[in-house]
Amino acid sequence: MKLGMQIGYAGGFAESVAQVQALEQAGMDIVYVAEAYGFDAATLMGYLAAETERIEIASGILPIYTRTPTLLAMTAAGLDELSGGRAVLGLGASGPQVIEGFHGVAYDAPIGRTREIIDICRKVWAREEPLVHDGAKYQLPLPEGQGTGLGKPLKIITHPQRPRIPIHVASLGPKNVQMTAELADGWLPILFHPAKAADVWGPDLEVGFAKRSTDLGPMDVVAGGLLAIGAESEVAGFRDFSRGMVALYVGGMGARERNFYNQLFQRYGYEDEARRIQDLYLDGKKGEAAAAVPESFLEQTSLCGDEGYVRDRIAEYAAAGVTVLNVTPIAADLPAQQRLIETVRNLLP
């Protein structure tokens, strides 16, 4: 099992680099750089690539609507070159509020677009022949009758460091998870509940795996939660740090009838709680919505407890198929974070 973590997008690039450098020394394997509607992810990823030596650097995620498929491939290839083969291209659909509101792009066909983007990126990196793609959403070059008519098939000029850069996909819905299991090198589920993952996602994963090409190898599963090690009286309160985030996703991400995270929460068995959180959040009662997040969910999706408890939780994630334990370490300062990561490193199977 590898150890990973998420880096935010709110700024403080120098501080983020210092943190990742320290955690790399402590044994962190991979870092995911987020992108929403703050700074772009690729800028920080490049900075990290230049200032680290071993750690893998992943986008977590680049929204599929904000760049052309070939630019996604070029960006990943550039980061892979800069890092010496340590880049991971994390892709996801984001949501209609950001894509249509901030980027002014129609939020349509996320699964079909992701499938085509994966195919195009791999063709670009393989560099076996000039790029041609005739899909429902992307046609390369543009077909006759569109544009100037001057487009022609091209190869990427530079030779990528690797002909196959890992692609991780953030997906939640049944069809999207099936596509991820079929095509992706890694899966980024959010709000992952290890005890219930098999019931919620197992059948869809099996459908995708049945179509998976043997040359892809096993798919990584990236999931985890807040991390703190100590006596229950000392660390139990840290679980509450997730309340606001869970309430935001379950209550406020999307319209009332189109919230993928709310639907997932219901599939976990929290039907009444999901509706209550959403009602409160959309009524502007964000504090009450956070308070309505079930304590059981916070406990079962975190790694906060004494060392034996955390070891058991890690084993539960591993049993659920998680291969990259993605943690948010809670500690007083950076040296304490380092010590925490070193401890957890020794608990991994």
C-alpha cells in the first residue's frame, strides 16, 4: 500500500512545496494537487516536480472540460519530463456550477468525454502515428466542412518521458465507475466508506474489470481520510473537521435533484440524513447541516485513534481494495506531521 495526500489550491505555493519536501523525506509516496476555481493545478505541480526527488505528483483533479484532450496530454507529458517520470494525470468532471458558471462550457456527456480523452492522451504519448480521433465529442483533425479545412494529423513534437503516463479518474456514479474500472490506471472515489464500498461499488467495478485490457494491469484505488494518532480523548474531536466538507458535498454540490454526492450518501444507507443535510444546506443553514452529518460516518471514514486503532482502520481500507491510502495528517506543525507520516508508513501492509 502506498501513502498519499491532497494539496489544496488556495495559494501558499512555497509553503506547500516545503510541506511536500518534508513529507517526501518521511515516506509519502504521492501527492494530489487540486484544481477548482482558484489557481490552476499544473503550476503548483511543476513547482513540486522541480523541488522534489522521489514523490509522485498527481493532479487531483484536472476537470475534463477546461482543456482540450491534447492539452491535457501535453501538460501531463511536460510534468512527466520535468519530474523524471513521476507525473500522474488525475481527471474528473467537476460539476455544472464550476464548469458552466466559471468556464462557460456546457456540462455534457462526462463519461463519454472521459473515455475519449483517455484514448487521445494515450495515443499522444505513444507517438506511434499522427494523431487521428473520430469520436462523438472530439474529432482530430476537424472534419471537412468545419474550421478552415487546413488541419492535418500531427504527432507531439517532443518525445514523452514515458509512453504511458498513469491516468487516475474521479468517479462516483455506476456507469462512470464501470468506465473507470475498464480504462483507468487508478480510481479516485470521494467519501469512500470502506465497510460499505463493496456493496455500493462492487458490482460496477466487476462490470468494468470484465472489459479491462490485460496490458493495463491492476487498478489503484485511492481513498482514506483524516489522520491523527493519540488517545481517543485527544483525537476524537478531529473527526469533526470533516463535517463542513461532507455537508458541502452532500448538501451543496449540485441542484437538489442532481447531486452525485447526496445520492452516494443515500446509497450508503443514510437516506434521511442525506435529505436533512441537503435541506439545511440549501436553506443557508450550513452550520446545522454540518452538525447533521452522522457521527458514525465520520468515525468510519477517518483514521483518528490510537496506534492500534489506526492499524485496524488501515487493514479495513486494504480489505476494501484501497492501494493508495490518501490521508490528511493533523499535527501541530510540520515536524509533527513528518513524525506522524513516519509512524503510519510503518503501519502499512
